[in-house]
Amino acid sequence: MPKRITPLSEIQVRNAKPKAQDYKLMDGFGLYLLVTPTGGKLWRFDYRCLDKRKVVAFGAYPAVSLADARQRREDARKLLSNGVDPAEVKKAQKAATVADAENSFEVVTREWHEKFKGKWVASHAQHKLERFEKNVFPWIGKMPIAEVKATDVLAVLRRIESRNLLDTAHRVKTDCGQVLRYAVATGRAERDCTADLKDALPPAKSGHFSAPTDPKAVAQMLKAIDGFTGSFVVQCAMKLAPMLFVRPGELRAAEWSEIDLEAAEWNIPGHKMKMKEPHLVPLSTQAVSILRELRPLTGHSKYVFPCNRSPLRCMSENAVNGGLRRLGFEKSEITGHGFRATARTMIHEVLGFSPDAIEAQLSHAVPDRLGKAYNRTQHLAERRKLMQTWSDYLDGLKSGAKVIPLKRTGGQ
């Protein structure tokens, strides 16, 4: 007659002490607690299947309580009564867990990003990934992508919206949709659930980047930049931003190998440009002076403006905007990108340069009179004069000199 086993009590389990060797505390119907010499308390289920003795692990106490272990035992016994081996079920569940981890939202997103980043400007590609890392991965990154629902994405968007970043929320929604459609195409999701969120966000406010065009406001800003007490590298970037009026991503990703100080030229390769065409930026004497002063500090680095924490990367996209905020200028007053609009307006209306030369220097794809697309040397002679005149004009504003607008003909 089998020996009758008295079920364990919670106190027995809690007070079980380690001994020199492993020992078992039986609970009945195959369940027992294995107590190890190091103090581990491990739930095990002993059973027979297909005439073989097997043991399956149920976890460790106290993470798995006595009641939980008993429930797992009953679940296993039901499987056995249906001719199913609990160990095989556990193995399948573990494999599914691994598959879920390999197909998590974050893993698929990084795969998508790696596959398509070559189609984007480098700074744009980096910004996309940073948006996910900051706004999405902490909340749904570990979820199997097949299980991500519209409500999960909406919760992410609401968090962003609550920080008054509506434009970012719209961008994240669009990017999440692209990732989910990639998952559908690669057989890891059934559908793009962001299609259900069409009207979930208020429309993003349309408008241009903030840009001052009043000479007094520009003068105040330039003087403030000259008095900036933060990083010297950031200050140099802030000085060059209105002077060169390139896109913020182009400025911060500038490399010393692209700059010829003797020729006073900065040649930006096409893969860095929005239009994917190489762009030439004539450098004024003021710009060359700033770069010469900066070179002893960052000339050993690949980048003109390296990241303070990692010299192998260029500075953050928020460095210039953050510097402007530190100086007390609100986003509604000026942004790094807004310098382009400032220059575009004032160079034409105050200095009188031709729109064609200005658009060419802005690297905008505007065909010439013969219908030819933009090329890097288009209107180059006028652009060289434009860049020097613009820098001189900015210096005049800072010094408080009365700058008389030039009277130029539109064909120049």
C-alpha cells in the first residue's frame, strides 16, 4: 500500500532550511519542493509518460507560491489525462517566448531601420531611431509585434501629446505604421493597426519654422550668441548657423574632410543633402575665421562639431536649439532651421540679391531658365559675393552700424 503523503503547509515551505545535500519535501500527486544546499527552493513535478519517468520544473519559491505550484500540477495532470506530455508543452511555450522576443516591436523596428536607412539622409535616419528609443520602445518595445494593438500605439501617442509635442506624435504614428506594414510584409503581423488611428490625434499645426526678419531682433540674437557661456563648440555652431544658413542636420554633421579653408569652400556630399545632390557652400572670411579657431579643438575628430560624450558621433540635433533656449529665446522666436528663412528673406529684401542665387545657395531644387535642374556650381560667382555680403551685414547689425540696403537688379 502506497505511503500516504500529508500535503505541505505554507509554513513548512517558508521555514525549510538547507542541508548538506539536496532533499525533497513531498506535497502529493507528484509535486515536491527541492531544497538545495545553497538555500534554493525549487518546485518539481514527477510523473510517468509513455512508460518513462520524467520531471518538469515549475519555478522557484517564493516567486511561485505553494498555491501556484499546485495549480500548475493540476494543469499538468489534465494534460497527461489527455495523452499530452507537460514537458513538451513547456518546451513549445519556451520556443514561442523566444520567437516573440525575436519578433518584438523593437527588434522588428531596428531591422526595418537598418534595411531602409540608406534611403534617408544620415541625420534624418538617426532622428527616426532616436524617436523610437525615446518615445516608443520603453512602452511597447518588448511586445511581440503581432500582438501590438491600436490601443497600445494610441497610449504611446497620448504620452507624447501630453508633452505638447503634437508634431512628434504624428511623426511617431507614421513611423509605427511603416514598421507594422513591414512586419505584415515579412509575415510577422496580420495588419497595420495604426490605420484605426486616423482621427485619433488633432491635426498638427501648420506653419513655418520661427525666424526673425527684423534687423533689431536679429542683432539682439547675434549679440546674445556672442555672449554664450556654454560649450565653445556649440557656440561656434550657433555663430555659423545664421551665417551659412544650411539645414541643421547638414551643419552638425559637417566633417573636416569636406572643408577647404584655403579655398574658403565647404563641399557637402550628396548623401547628406535633402535633395541627394552635392552642395557647395562658399565660406566668408568670418566663417573661415570661426573654423580656424575651432580646428585646434576638434580638428582631430572626424566631425567639426563632435558630440561631447562620444567624439565618434556628431553633436545632438538639439544642441543649437538648446543653446538658443538657454539664451532665453523661445521656440516661437527662433529655431536652428529658422535661420534659413531669416537669410532667405533678408538677403533678398534688404541686400537685394537675386532669388535664383538665394535658392541655389539654399540648395532648393529650382530649375534654371533652360529647365536644367540644380547643380552645385549654379550662380556660384554671385553666391560667393552673397555669402560675404551677408556675413558683413550680420557684423554690421551686431556693431549697431546703420546698414543701407543695396540696390541690385533681379538678374544679378
